[in-house]
Amino acid sequence: MAMEIDQIDLKILKMVQENARISLNQISEKLKIPKSTIAYRLKKMEQSGLIRGYHAQIDFSKLDIDYVVISLIKAKYGPNYHDDLGSKLAKLPQVWGVYYLLGEWDFVVMAKFRNREKFMAEFLEKVMSIPEVERSNTQIVAKVIKEDPYEVKF
Amino acid sequence: MAMEIDQIDLKILKMVQENARISLNQISEKLKIPKSTIAYRLKKMEQSGLIRGYHAQIDFSKLDIDYVVISLIKAKYGPNYHDDLGSKLAKLPQVWGVYYLLGEWDFVVMAKFRNREKFMAEFLEKVMSIPEVERSNTQIVAKVIKEDPYEVKF
Amino acid sequence: MAMEIDQIDLKILKMVQENARISLNQISEKLKIPKSTIAYRLKKMEQSGLIRGYHAQIDFSKLDIDYVVISLIKAKYGPNYHDDLGSKLAKLPQVWGVYYLLGEWDFVVMAKFRNREKFMAEFLEKVMSIPEVERSNTQIVAKVIKEDPYEVKF
Amino acid sequence: MAMEIDQIDLKILKMVQENARISLNQISEKLKIPKSTIAYRLKKMEQSGLIRGYHAQIDFSKLDIDYVVISLIKAKYGPNYHDDLGSKLAKLPQVWGVYYLLGEWDFVVMAKFRNREKFMAEFLEKVMSIPEVERSNTQIVAKVIKEDPYEVKF
Amino acid sequence: MAMEIDQIDLKILKMVQENARISLNQISEKLKIPKSTIAYRLKKMEQSGLIRGYHAQIDFSKLDIDYVVISLIKAKYGPNYHDDLGSKLAKLPQVWGVYYLLGEWDFVVMAKFRNREKFMAEFLEKVMSIPEVERSNTQIVAKVIKEDPYEVKF
Amino acid sequence: MAMEIDQIDLKILKMVQENARISLNQISEKLKIPKSTIAYRLKKMEQSGLIRGYHAQIDFSKLDIDYVVISLIKAKYGPNYHDDLGSKLAKLPQVWGVYYLLGEWDFVVMAKFRNREKFMAEFLEKVMSIPEVERSNTQIVAKVIKEDPYEVKF
Amino acid sequence: MAMEIDQIDLKILKMVQENARISLNQISEKLKIPKSTIAYRLKKMEQSGLIRGYHAQIDFSKLDIDYVVISLIKAKYGPNYHDDLGSKLAKLPQVWGVYYLLGEWDFVVMAKFRNREKFMAEFLEKVMSIPEVERSNTQIVAKVIKEDPYEVKF
Amino acid sequence: MAMEIDQIDLKILKMVQENARISLNQISEKLKIPKSTIAYRLKKMEQSGLIRGYHAQIDFSKLDIDYVVISLIKAKYGPNYHDDLGSKLAKLPQVWGVYYLLGEWDFVVMAKFRNREKFMAEFLEKVMSIPEVERSNTQIVAKVIKEDPYEVKF
């Protein structure tokens, strides 16, 4: 369910989405709205969970973390198996995305590792030991053409 | 290839990764390093492309953008078809992730839309008209369990 | 096995198939047959099970019931598993069609829900807890192009 | 988008959904509402398209129409191919359901025929000659366990 | 459509199905029916096509013809493509069975060859040059556990 | 391993393969070889198992046995499971062919039934209760284009 | 077809299979056969093609060539397409194995590269430009557990 | 991790890769380096494991070992199952290659046998009795177009 937000909130949101290090002064000047109002509205959007944080976007390949995988997971069937498995997958190291699907595969897991050895020790062996997992299928990403989650428009 | 960065760079990087709105003062205090050094090092990391930007992380479901899809794309075969198709997919509206794979499917595309009608008009119909596309297969995400690309450790 | 029905029965049947609210008078006039005969023959077709009822055809999307799914179910193998599973699936809420197949999937289930949350709580979680189910694969219908089960000709 | 309907409309709707041959008198008595109001409201629901018709539900197997198929259709890719193909499939004889999907297959087609010969001549050969069709895959239904589209609750 | 045959025809048929070299005398004695009647009835069943011939059942592996294959064929789509392809497949050397299916594959072809080289030269290369063929998938039979088409009961 | 047979044996074999009701006189005349030699050689080929029998080839569709299926069976894994399962499948009623494969499916089973009900009661329910079966997938044959096992050349 | 070789040839063959740098003296001593005979027999086996060469077995991962792939290739259908494609694949750099199959995929290609970039430039882009290729599917080997082609016993 | 080797090592390595029976004299002459240096460097490369041996490359089809298979193995999931299974597969007779993958199948196994009977007794029955195996899928190689693992360049 969407919270109530107005056009001014949306304008502020777009500014911090585009550049999280923008200062209150800069926003205030652009929107002709007092700094205290900006601060208050940002706080409100943070408290409601609409803004979940502010983060530097890092090019991990420049840190030699370029073993990028997309792993498909099939769960065994049983009461609460899927909820339990979803939580366990989300807690694995270097896993940044877990999506629950309804089709041939139950979960898509996105993760990044320094190399194959790290991937196998930190991820694959752990996945294979989770009892709710029936099967995994991991695709190595040959090239990350785009990864800009902040670019979604609203 | 990784650029040369030292332990202090990494510490600064982790701080802005965790909270992009942290002030130079705060970093300076924590690391006992002058503000000007912090500023200089951040600038260097930005210029090298290691830091690609600073962004608010938004819970799009709170903005009623909760038609989340993972679309698999198969390309036709021909010289440069894959490069061309990758670029075209990355330019489609609301597409925030495009991954090039080597297996059964050629591309995984991540995108978010306000509803099914938007998805069909803005994405699916366009995909179907790209001549390099042989076939697409779109999975509707039932639940985003985790989506924190900023959480990858280094 | 087909019951014995004649050309007049078929004519009456077609009329009520096309418009279930047609009156005995109207049928009587069109066919030049006494009302009592029409009534008797309709009763006979109802009793034999040839006519299973008369129903308004509703456009459920106008009632905001537009999360339409086609779910494929694979059963575990064992004595009577398929019969038992077929019955259980037919009793799930909002399920209006259950078809038993012989190929890769054992059952095709047709159902309609108000939204994804209802679908997951009322259908998916229940399916996952049925012990005879080995696996399900649910497709979200993007568009109901035609759904007129009453239009089959005879 | 849902039209505006109130609790009384819904009650009337449920009655004609359950039994389309119910008389205005019967509805009037049960709901303690004048017949003219019932008639007016039914008319309004018919005109808005919420009620699409009233039909006898026929057990087609009793008319020896028991070659029931579920056919999956894959379309070729091109501008408007899917819209064109959807319309063509909906017009084929004995086809009562056409659903547009987003995954491995593009259309699910439901149809009923008197026997295999009719199916092949009236359906399969025609499907194979539609230029937008890339491939079809037809499953013969071994048993219709449930087919009660009027049973969807609201 | 079945021809009209009586219990005596069926008894004779079973005898020649079991042993095609049985003499008219032997049948006559067992059934207590004159030889001429037997001869007449056999002739009638041959003329109607119910009896298509009498053949020795050979164990081809004893003739070193033990490269047994089951080949799945997918046809391209177009008017009459399937009929044309079915005929062409039936005429290939050493092909003794061609079955037309409605699912993922269009034809199942049964054939036997002296060895892999013969299979590739006499069958595979020819299949690959038939323009209506989209794809073939050949399975080598590891063991013929049973092959007694004459054993079907009636 | 092939038994030792000469050109004359092969000539006789071809004659009885083509027409199992040919008399010894006819063979003798054509080959200019005494009847007793023919009889002796036939006996030898029967005893060695090269000739497994002589049978009328029946057009079962003319006996209303036209529910023709090709069933794919996947076995569970365990010691001797495949041998046991192969034997069990070969003993099911109306099953005339059982082939053991090495790929995605373990067995291809060919069978013919009077109708769907017979198929489900006599075959499918039995297959589902065999403990070594992991999964079956049955294709209904739309048309038997060719079924002439005696036509294999040698 | 096998050439004629005797037990002494086989003994010599096994020795050079196990250690290709064994001297004629060593073989001569072990087998109590004159050096000239050994030399003569080796020459004969080389000329017949039975011995195709003598090679050091290298651990390529120690040379940083550890991007090991198994690539599946599907060919388009047409006269000689498969032969042509097989030859083209065998000539690609770093490809050491090409196997022609009869099932879902036409070719299995084994190759080793220094890294992903080399793989994509030297192999994948070339494969995608071969007109006879319909589709490729490349699996990255996570671990070479065994690769000892010389260990096949005879 | 690569050991330290220089250009001279690489030149020597290429010579023994191409012809393992080349004498120290021949290498010495070509490279203008003393024999003792060659011997010392070869020894060092052998001890480090870079050179794993020297072997005659045999054309096994000339020894009638031409039942060549590529077998795909799926493992059950559990702690250490994959490591255990990999070792067991590598020890099976006539298996010369075992590759661990991350996708649909877990292992690719390369092996060669004298004939189908040997394959079934020595390999398939053993694979089916390994408890960690969930499923195997064996492809018979129709033609080995290239198999020169020694040809990989460095």
C-alpha cells in the first residue's frame, strides 16, 4: 500500500535518488522551499520506509569482485518451506538479491564474488546443504551490461 | 583490472557505501584523517569510476510500482547481434538491470512497472519489435525478498 | 455415453445455451411446440445431467478479480494419488477448472483471484501443503482474450 | 477498472450467477425489493458489460463432444503479431478460451471437439496454416475433473 | 470405422495372429467348421484390409541389424507440411514405424540399421535434407525389451 | 551374435517374411530346392530364434482398437531397478513394445487400447503403482502413418 | 575397422601410452625383444595411424589457462550443414574436442582459454558468426576433476 | 596459481607437447642451450606438476574401442555429495574425463568402451547404484570429429 506523498515529496525524492550527497541547501534553493521543510520531509520518508537508505554505487569489478552469478533455486514442497528457504538464501554472504517466482524455478538469487573459489565455498556448498533446496542452477554472468537499480522512474 | 587503492580508501568507501549522506566531518573524525584528504580521495575514486554515484535506495512498492519482472531474452544469431541487442535492452524504460549470459538464454533483464498495462505497452511490445530478439520469457516476481545491491562486501 | 435426444431437444438446448433467461413462451412460439412439452423436455435434460445449470456469465475483471492464473501441477506417484489430488485441487477456493493430462504435467488448474496476495494465501500456500503435489508452476495470464465456455457448438 | 456497484447489485448478481432462470418475482421476494428495481439493476449490469449473458451449462460429453484439448501456441516475433494471432485463434471453431501468457508459451487455447478427426480438420490444420504461429503443442485432456467457470466467488 | 465381423471371424483371426502358418485343416478341426468356410472368411478379412498380410517375425539382432533407433522429428509449420513430411519419412529405407503426435514433437520414427554408418548415410543425412524438417533428435535404443506388435489383444 | 546362415537361408527367410502362408511347394519351386531341405532350414531358423514366429498383421483400427499411445517412463535409481521395471512394463496388457533408452527417458512403451477408459484402467493406473516408476509421460498418437515391422530389410 | 596387431604390439603400445619418453632400450629389456623390432613395430603403428603422436600432458591451470568451457551447438538443417559446421568448429582456436551427437544438441565442443575475455573474443563471437549455427549454450566448468584421455584401457 | 616459468621453459614445453619423444639433443640444438639445462628444467616442470606425464596418443577406434559416450550426471543434494560423487565417477573404468558444472547438470563424464554391452555392465549399472546419483543421461557420440587435448595453445 502506498503512503500519502505529494508532488513536493516526489521532487525531493528524485533529487536524492539521483544524487544522495546533495545538500539540504541545494535542494532548498532548487525547490524554493525552506531547509527545515526539506529535512522534515526527508525524515518522514525515511521513517515510513519509502527511503531505505543512501548508498554509494560501487563498480565492484574495479575491486576485482567480478565473479557475478545468477542462481536459480528450486525448493522442496512442504508447509513454510518457501518462506524458510527465502530467508536462508537472503542471509548468505554476498547475496544482494532474492526474488520469489511462481514458475519453473522458485527463487532467483543475485550475488557477486571475488572468484570461483569464493563462490563455491561461500555460496554453492552452503546452498547444497540447505535441506529445503531441491536443486540449484547457477549461470555465470559473462557481462553486466547494466546494473542501475536507482534508475527506475516514478 | 582493479585500480590501486589502499586500506584508507577502502574504509572511506565502506562508509559511503553504508551511508552516502555521511558528512566529510564524520568520516574525518572516525578515521582521524583531515577532511581535505577525505575529499581528495573521494574525488579520485569518483573520477576513476570506482564510485559511480550516490543514490537514495527507494522502496518502489510504496510508490505503487510493484509489477516487478525478470525477463529472459534469446537473441537471433548473427555478427554483433548480441552487442546490439544488449544496448537496446538497456535503453528500454524502467529497465535497471541487463545481464549477458552464455547458456540457454542470452540476457536476463530486470525491470519494474506500475502495473501490467504499463509493462505490456512500455516493455513487452517494444521487445517484440526488436529484430534481433528471437524469443522472450517473462517471469512476474511474486515477492522481492531482498534487493540490496549496495550490500555486496569487499 | 450420450443419452438419446432428438432434433427438438437440440433446438431447445441451443436456445437456452444462448440465452438462459428465455421464457417458455418464447421457445414455444419459435418452435411451434406447446409450452408444456418444452417444460417437460427441459426437465428431462436437467435430470439426465445434460443441462447442469443456468448461469449468468460475469466479467470478473469488472469486479476487480483480475489476477487470473493457469497453474500446472505435477503429482507424486503412488496408488490413487492422482484421483485424490484431482479432488483436492477441485475444492480449492476460486478454482473453476481442473483438467487431468497425461504428459509432462498432470493437472492444469484455472483460477481467478482479487490480487496476488489472495492468490498466494488462498491457493499457492495450500497447494504447497498438499502431500501428493510434487511441483507446481503457475503462469499469470496477461490477457484473457476469450473465455466463453458456453460457445461450444454441437 | 471496476464499475460502481453496491451490496444489492452483488446480491442480485450472485442469484443469477447461481441460477440464471430465477424469476424477478423470486429475487424480489428474497431481497424484499420491488421487481422493477431488480429489473432496472439487472439491465444496468448487462449494459455495463458486468453481466455478459445467461447460459445453460451443458455437459458436452453427453453430446459425444469429448475430445477436449488444451493447446499451447508459440508466436513468431514481430510488430502486432501477438494481437493478430490472439484474434485469429479466438475465431477458430469450437475454441472457447484463449489466454495470453508471458512465459515459455504465448497462448493457451481451450477447445472441444466431437472426435480426433474433427479436431485435426477444424483446428490443427488451420493453426498450422496461420503464418504468425511458430509452433503448437496440444495436450489431450484425459478427464475434465471440474469446469465450472460460474463458481468463481466475488 | 469397424467392419462387421462375428465371433467366428474373431476366433479365426486369433489363430492366424498367433500362428500364420496354421493350415486350414487345423483351423477347421478346432472350430468344427468346414475348410471352405474358413477359406472364405479369411479371404473376406484380407479383402477388407482387416488382415494386412502374414509375416515371419524375425529377430533382426541375429542378422546383425542391431542399431535400433527412435527418432523424434519436428516439422516446420506451413500448409500440408505435416502430411508431406509424414509420407517422406515413411518412405525412408529401414523405417518401419511412423507415428504422428500432437505435442512437443510431431513424428516418432522407428527404424533399424546394420550399424551407425548405415544409419547416418541412409537415414540421418536424408532427414537433414528434407526441407519440411525443422529438427530431429535420435535416441539409440540400448535394449529392445519387447517388440511383439502381433501380441495386441482384441 | 549372428548365427551362421547362408544365401539360401536368407532367400527362404525373405519369402516367409513377405508372406508367412507361402507353402513349402511354392518356396521349393522358386528356389529349385527340395521341399525337405526347405523344411529343414526353416526348422533350424526357428530353433535358433532367428524366426520368432509367423503372424497375421492386423489392422487394429478396424477392430476399434485405435487409442494408440507412446508412453515415456522415467525410473527411480537403484540396483536392478531398470531391469525390474523393464520386465514389469513388458507384462502390462496391450503393451507390444518396450525399448530401453539412455537419455532423458528410460523406457519407451508402445501400446494400443480400445478407448481412453481402457487405457487409464489397464495401463496408466498400473504404471502409477509400480514403485520403480518415477514419472510417466504419455503421448496419444494422432495418426499411425506406418507400422510395418516386417518391412525391415536385411 | 581395426588393423591387425598382436600381443607384442599391444604391450609396446601400453608402455608408450603410459610413458612416451621410455627409451627403446627400456622397452627392449622389459619385453626381451631386440631394439630394432621395437623400432619397426612402433613405426608401423605410427604409419597406420594407431599411434597419432607423443605428447607431454600439461596442467594448463598452472599456465593460467583455466577458463574451461563445454559448449553445446545446435546446427541449422540443410544438406552438408553438419559436416561443414563440424569442420569449422574444429578449426577454432583453443578447441581441442568436437563431438557429433544425435540428440537435442548436435555438437559438444571442449575448449580452454586464458580468461573470459579471450573466450568471448576468440570463440563466442566467432561461433555466433558461423551461418550454420542456430544456437550455442556454453557451460563454464567449475572444476576439472579428471582429464586423462590417455588412461583409456585396451 | 601459476608457477614461475620463463620463455625458455615455455619453448621446451612446446617442444615436448608437440613431440614427447624428442631427444634432449634435439631440443638442445634447436634452442642452443646445453643438454643438462634442458634436463634440469624438464625435471623442474615435472616436479611442479606442470608436466603431468608423456603419453602416446592412440586412435582407439583402431582398437575397436569406438562406443564413445558423453554422460550427464545429476547429483542428489546434501553435504559433500558433489565431492564424493565426483571422486566416484573419476574411478569408474574407462572414464577419462569428469567435469563439474554449475547448471542443469552437475557432471559431464567422458568415456570409451569396446561396445554397448561393456558400457552397460562397466559403467551404466555402476552409475545407477551410486547413492548420490539422482539421474544420468547418456549421449552416444556419432562421430569424434576432433579429440586433441594436447593441442591447447599457451
